[in-house]
Amino acid sequence: MQNQPVVIAQRSGPSLLIRALYFIVFGLWFSSIWTAIAWVLCVTIIGLPLGLWMLNRLPQVVTLAPQRRDLVIANGRAYYADTPQRPFLLRAIWFMFVGWWLSALWLALAWALCASIIGMVIAFWMFDRVPAIITLARR
């Protein structure tokens, strides 16, 4: 009999109230500066790694959102699993032809949605998807 692996998604971070206060006081205006710098770095060859690193951390900069880690327990072992990524060449081609300009539009729309309470929910979802938009990264 083979045991099925158990996957436990782990997220730890500040409470929702702290995250909301952070967003109102600091997150919205600081994340716009963070994003502008990261996006400019992404369209340069030298700054691309740092820019992508910054955009991958955008959900944390906007709302202190914790990063997700998957703990897998299988065959008596426990380990953290990395999400399999698409092939590098596909991600590079996507970035060169689509990702860099689509991410700029995506981010502009996300900030525009932050102007209303209902739009803010969609904006947070959009901020969380920026790495996938710019390079097809999986989380």
C-alpha cells in the first residue's frame, strides 16, 4: 500500500488589521515607488535580476503578504517543495515580447482599482499575480 503525500501550505505573517494599517499608511505609496524602480530595472539587461526579485516581492511590499511555502510529507520524509516552473526559454521569450509591457498595464490598472473598496480586493489579487504576468512565474 502506497501512502499519498500530504501537502501543507504554510503562511505566517502579521494579522489582517496590521496589514490593512500598513497598506493605508505605507504600502500604497511606497509600493508605487518600488514598482517603478523594479520595472525600470527589468527593461535593462543589467538590472533584470534585481527588478524581477523586486517584482516577486511586490505582494509583501504592498500589504506585508506572507510568502507561501508548501511542506510535503511523503514516505516518512518532510521537505519543502518548490513549484515547478515553465522552461526558461519560454519565460524569456514571454518577457521580451509580452511580459514587460503587459506588466506595466497590469500594475497601472491595479493601482487604479485601489481607489475603491471593491476594486481594492481585485487590486490585491492583481498585485499577487505580477510575477506570473511579467515572466510566467508560478507561485
